[in-house]
Amino acid sequence: MPHGRLEAIAELFNVFNAINPAGFDGRRMLGTSANLTANPNFMQPTTFPGDFQQPEQRVGQIGFRWTF
């Protein structure tokens, strides 16, 4: 009688729906070359995948492995 083993694997991302930054404002200076000012939003997050308007909120996958 053949014997085998079944393994189940589950992976989850953002289970608790935390706000994770995905994009940042990388413009260091604002304005024209003659009139430059520092950007107050430099390196501040601009997009969040945990946001309800974004398609990636909670992601999970399940896998099985049968060895014999």
C-alpha cells in the first residue's frame, strides 16, 4: 500500500489592512530653475496599496504538496 504525505502552505499579506506606502514624492525642489523652492512633501508617501481605492488590499494564497 503506497504511503504519501500532504503539506499545506498558506501565505497572507496585509491581513490587518495596514496602510503601507507604495509611492513617494521624489521631487526635491519645486518651481522653475530661476525660482526654486524646497518641496515640503519631499519623500512623503503618495500612494498606499492598503487604501480602499487601490486594488491590492489583502492578498493570500494556499498551496498543497503531495509527496509519495
